[in-house]
Amino acid sequence: MEYIAIAFGAIFVNNVVLNQFYGLCPFLGVSTKKSSALSMGMAVTFVITLSTMISYLIYHNVLLKYTMTLNTEFGEITYNLSFLSTIVFILVIASFVQLVEMFIKKFSAPLYSALGVYLPLITTNCAVLGVAIDTTVNSERIGVEGFWQVTIYALGISLGYAVVIFIFSAIREEMMAYPIKKNWQGIPIALITAFIMAMVFYGFGGMV
Amino acid sequence: MARRQKSIKEVFSAGLFKQNPTFVQFLGMCPTLAVTKSVESALGMGAGVIFVLVMSNLIISLIRNFVPKEVRIPIYIVIIASLVTILEMFMKAYTPELASSLGTFLSLIVVNCLILGRAEAFASKNNPIRSVVDGFGMALGFTGGITIIAIFRELFGAGSLLGYSIIPEQYQVGILVQAAGAFLVFGILVSQVNRIRMNKEERSEVA
């Protein structure tokens, strides 16, 4: 039950795009066609879930494990390696994305043609690094603990991303048929659409 | 070189107006929307971006002739991540409230496309002085952009400016300081910036 609550909260209530503002560049950039939005959503789900699991394990088994106690003028202070987390996580994510790309290229041509172009873009998608940091360094902010809760949270967040980017692309595809004033075309009207979607998603707030 | 090289002044003003990262290029949109709840956190974010972008442009343009082309992006990312870590530790030590109000977005400066974009598009091809000027102009343009959004959101949403309350509570539009309001304010501002730019283009075509 608690896992369901975490997943539901991550998908709808604390939606990654509409509520936390992660991953906006691909959200506005790739969402003009339904098919590419779906591929992007799938690629992001895959990468966020696995890279969050990896960075959780690294954070708890490497960065927090090796400590050093120094005698300073303020007394004994114990340091660990957690100050390196930003650097370590971005490297882990970048190399993981690279690995996934090579793997997919080798073993599944249709999957590569569907996701291939989007994989390099994901390294700079701040949702990936954002969720990795939120579930480790800032874990008290989102209130999940333990490996499985974190995994479910990451899966929920990334599914939320996929759901929202797909709905958004469907709306934008529909919007092509209507005349829009020139200065509102493109990004501005997309932002207003996102505003209305965010208002709709507030409705889920009362359910958890 | 066929095309005339831009003067230092043009390099600086490009970031402020013509290629403003917030309103024209739409770079680094996540912090643009996330930290503009209050003017204070927008200015803090801007200061952080100024530091990281100027330093990363400087370092990257200093090493631009030694870096092999194939591995340049990972090297840039490591440099930027180190700078962000320095900034993070500094902010947590000296301005802890600001650091906690920026939250994860402080670390997310690493993946702000503005910084990697300038490294790739400008600093890797230009000398250190021009790169620093470009970085400063771009970062200042970014700061200006997010500060304008933050002024609208804080003034009309929370009725205050830098913490001083100005508008009484019954006239405030509470939705603007919530997550959804960021999209609304940013969308309206972009459309108005577009209108001004289009008017200007039309006028210059007529003349």
C-alpha cells in the first residue's frame, strides 16, 4: 500500500514536469509529435529508473562509507565523500547513457531507431540528475527511504514524465490546426498549455 | 576570415538583449521556472550562474588547444561539475537559507544547457578575454531574465518585493507563486517579448 502511495504521488501529485520543473527543455522541445514524445518518454523512464538505482547504491555504499576524522580547532570532525556527489552522479549518468546507447545499438535495431536520437539528449535532462540528487542527498525533502522505496519513486517520477509529455504532445498536435497569433506561436502557447495542465494536475493533490 | 569578428562590446550585449538566454534562446528553463518564486532566490541563482559561467568559460578557453575533440564534452562536464561543487559548498557555508531555498536546483546548474552551450559554442573557439566577456554577458542576461519573471510572480502572487509587502492580501493572485503560475507568467512575458521583436523587425524592413 505504501508503495502504491509513493508511486501515485510521484506520477501525479509531485509531477516531475508540472510541479518540480525538471526536464523542461526536452518537454517543450521534443513534444511536437506524439510518436517522438512516446519514444522520449520511454527512454527517460528507462534511464531515470536505472540511473537512480545506481546512484543510490554508489551514494550509500561508496560515498558515505569512506570517512575520515580530522582533529581541528573545532574538535573532531568526521568527513565523508558526499561532497563529491554532484560530480560522481553526472559522470555515472553520462557513462550509463552512453552504455545504454551502445547496448541498444548492438542488440535491437528497431529499439535503437525509436530511442537512439533521444538518448544523448537525456544526459542534459535535469530530471535524471535531479531525481538522483533528490533521492540521496536531499532525501528528506521527498520523504522516501530505503532502496525499494527509492526505486518505486524513481519509476513513478519517470512514468509521470512519460504520461505528461505524451498528453502534452497530443494537445500540441491538435493545436496545429488552429490559427494562433504570431507572437504566441511556439513556446508561449506551449507554456500556457502547460499552465492549464498544471492546474488540472493540482486536482490530484487531494487524493494522497 | 570572411565574416567580421564581433567586437568585445557586441559580444557582451549579445547575451543581454539579442541572444538573451531566457527570452530568446530558451536555455536553462528549469531554473528559470523553479527559482522565480521570489526575487531573492532568483538573484541568488543568477549570482551562482554568473560565477559558474564566467569561470567555466575562462577555464575552457584556456585549455581549448589541448583538449582532444573526441572527449571534449566529458571534460567540460567535469570542469563545470567541479565549479558547481565549489559554489555549493560556498553557499551552504555562507548563505545557508539561500542554499536551502534553491535546493536541488543549486546542484542542477551542472546540467543547465546555458553553461555547456556557451562552452561548446563560444569558449572552445575564442580567446580567454572574449570568453569571459561572453560568459558575463550571457549570465547577466540570464539573471536579468529570471529576475523580471520573479518580480512579476512575487509582486502579484505574494504581494511583496524582496520580502517587503506592498500589495494587501485581498488583491493578490495566489496561483502565481505556485508551480502553475510560473508557466503562465513566463508564457505571457515571452509572447510580449516576441511582439516587441516582431514590431522592431517590421519597422527595420520598412525603413
